[in-house]
Amino acid sequence: MLKKSYRIIDIFVKNPTITYLFGEVKNYIGSKSESYTYNSLNSFVKEGILTKEKKGGLRIYKIANTPKAISFLSMVAEYKAWNTKDFPINSIYDLVKKANINFFVLLVTGSYAKGNQTSKSDMDMILIVPNDAKKINSRLRHFCEMNIPQIHLYVFTDEEFKQMLLDEKHNYGKEAVKDNLIFYGAEAYYKIIFEAMKNGFTY
């Protein structure tokens, strides 16, 4: 189980582009102690995981763009995904085994990520890979169609996924980052997100 203080990182998992006020963090982690929240936040700031600035007397916190911050963010994100209740985890295991690739990001999106799936819901998944996206998608098509629940799989290269985030038009990539569960490759995923943020991406 994650330490209570790590719940502070959890607030940034869904959207690392957002800044939060001290009170918002305190309410999110359900802490009654201002000193506990303050000390935990300061600890993360000192470690280079969060940044802090003051505006008009308000303390504002943001996830830092550092390797350590991305590592902590990734750890919390994957912990949350693997501990999602009422989730067909075997579908994740089986897809990874069938994919037989070494480096990838695996996201679950749609209803299963939002937690409002039904017995009739298909599972939307995204694989982000270094190359050969079309070849991998073709190889997994039959498995995905036969799996229960049926899997709707989208396979992109990391460059394709980043370009979707930077595109001015609405697209599936932008939709996917709003609600997802990250089962594998969270560190690579957040590196893509932070790289896109450098070029103006926000959500």
C-alpha cells in the first residue's frame, strides 16, 4: 500500500500540467493536519519532485520536470492501475504475452479507465511502441477480437502519440490522456507528456 504522503503525488497523476493550491492538496489527501500536509509538500519540494511558488500569499505546487519526479509519478500511476477493483487483469497479462515486445507503454482508456464499464463494455487499450506499430496491431488483432471482454486496441509509435498531443485538432490521443490507467511504461508515457508540454501541450 502506498504511504499516505504519496497521495500527494497521486493528485498530479491524472494531469501533471495542473498547479494546485495548498488547500486543494490538503483536501485531496483527506488530511486534517495542516502541518502534516505542509511538511509532506516541503519534503517533496526539497527532493525536487514538486515545485513551489507564492502568489498573493498563496502557495502553489506543481510536479517538477525532473527524472526523480517522473519516477515517483510513474510509480504511483502504475500502483493505482494494478490495484483497480473489479478489473479483468488477465486481459492485460494475456495481451502483453501475445505482444511479445520489450519496450512499450500500455494504457487502458474509455469506460474501464473511468470505472463505469458494464458487462457489455469493450475494453479500449493503447500500446505506444518505438516502431512497427502497424505490424504489432495486425499481429494482435485476432487475439483482441476473441478476448472477453473484447479489446479495441490502438497502436501508435511514441512520435505519433506525441504529435497527436501537439495537433490543434481534437483526436483520440488527447482524449486518452484525460482518463487512463497506466499498466506498463508509465515513465516513458510521462516523458512523452512532459516533452509535449514543453511545446505548448496542456489539458
